Amino acid sequence: MSSIVYLALLLGQAPDAGPQGSAPQGAVPEAVAADGESNAEAASPAENAEPADGEGAEIAGADSLDDVDDAASESDSGLIAKLDEISQSGAIGFIRKGGLFMWPILFLGILASGVIIERYRSLKMLTSDSGSIRADVQQLLREDRIEEAMKLCDSSQGPVPAILSAGLRKFLVLRRLNYDPAKIEEQVVKAMDDYGVHVVAALEKHLPVLATVSSVAPMLGFLGTVAGMVTSFEEIVAKMGETNIVEAAAGGISVALLTTAFGLVIGIPAFMAYNYFSSVINRFVLEIEESATDLIESVTLQLALQNSVDQAAST
């Protein structure tokens, strides 16, 4: 009986011992799991640290690009500010302050400058000793050396040799054709007159441009003056009671004075240049007329001598 009770006690303690005995074994997985979780937690910051470093590099690169863009924009703005400062000073500054009418006046000034340079160089090249050429031509005509006189005129520059060459050529051709001596003088005069029109037109080339600039530039200046005064009165009315009248009208008055002054600065030199070139051309025209008159007299004398020789030969 006692043995049965003992066995029953043994069997009753066996189920309890299993869980107690398995508890240490079950504790090992729990410890391993705990260690795994701790290792995972320890590894997760390291893994998370790498994306954090990459994001920091990207942020640093973006900051550096922003710095470069800011530096470029600052340099561009500094250059623009420098150019604007230069444009506000000197002659360009006056032109900008003068308003819209300053630009057509400036264009007229550039056009007049080009005409002045071109006419000065052209007329300077035409200066020649017309007196000596006329004397040589007279001497050659008296010696009946008309072809040599033509070569002398063709080799010289200027309106006088050109007119003499035209008259001599006509005289030589008509005489070789045995043209009526009474008509030769008339044809020579007509030839020189026709050619003289072209010579004078070439001398007066572009002079109407100077005449136009000398008249239009001051008129544009006065037009700018009117526009500036209109602006001044509009500013006075708009700022009545808010500011001083003189201060309100200063901008428009400044525009008016600048356009008037600039128009006169362009118009006066153009007018002076026009008068100078006109006087030079008038001198050339006078020399042309004198040379034509001398040539006609020489041709008349030559025809008279030839006529007398022919009459003497016929008798």
C-alpha cells in the first residue's frame, strides 16, 4: 500500500517537474530572442546611419550648388549695376535723361558726321592748280596740239580738267569731220555746259543731307522742349499740395533743356559745314566757267586762223 502511494506521488510530481525542468531550456530561446532583438536594435542604428550620411552629402551638395548660383547671380547683378552706372554718366547719361527725342537727334548727328568726312575727303582730292592747266591747254591749242592737250586734261584731277577735256574732245571730233566752223563753237559750248551740270551735281553730292540736318535737329530739340514742358505741367497738377512746384517740374524742365541743347549742338556744326562746302563748290564752279570761257576763246581764235589759212590757200 505504501508502495502504491509512493508511485502515485512520483507520478504526481512528474508533470510539475517537466515545466520546471523545461523552464531553463525555454529561457535560452527567450535569451537568444532578447539578444537578437538587442543585436537588431544595435544594427538598426548602423544601418540607419548610412542613409543619414548619404542624405547629408546630398544636402551638402545642394547647399554648394545654391552657393554657386548665389555667387553667379551676385556677379551678374554687380555687372548689370556697373553697366547701369556707366550708362547714367557722361554723354550716354545725358542722352538717356533727355528722353525719346534725343535718339533721332543722335542719329542725325551720326549721319551729318559721315557726310562731313566724305565731302571733305572728296573735295580735298580735287584740289589742283587749275591756273597752270589752263595756261598749258592754251599754249597747246595755239600750237594746234589738241590731242596732247586732251591727254594733259585726262591725266589731271579736278572739275576744271574734266570740263576742258569734254570741250577739247568735241572740238577735235567736229574738226576732223569737217564740220561747219560756225557751228563748232556752238557745239563745244553745249558740250561743256552739259558736262558741267554733271560735274556740279557730283560736287554737291550729299550736301542736301547737311542742310536737312541743320534744320531738323534744332526743330526736334524744340519739339522735345515742348514735350518736357507738358510733362512738367502734368507733374505739377498731379502733385499739387504734396510737394514743391519747382521740384515737381524739375524733371520735365531738365528734359526740355537737354533736348534743346543737343539739337543745337548737332544743328550748328552741320550748318557751318554746309556753308563751308558750298563756298568750296562755288569756287570750283567759278573756275569751271572761267576755263570754259577761255577754251571757247581759244577755239574761236583757232577756227579763225584756220579759216584765214584756207582762204589764203584757195586764192
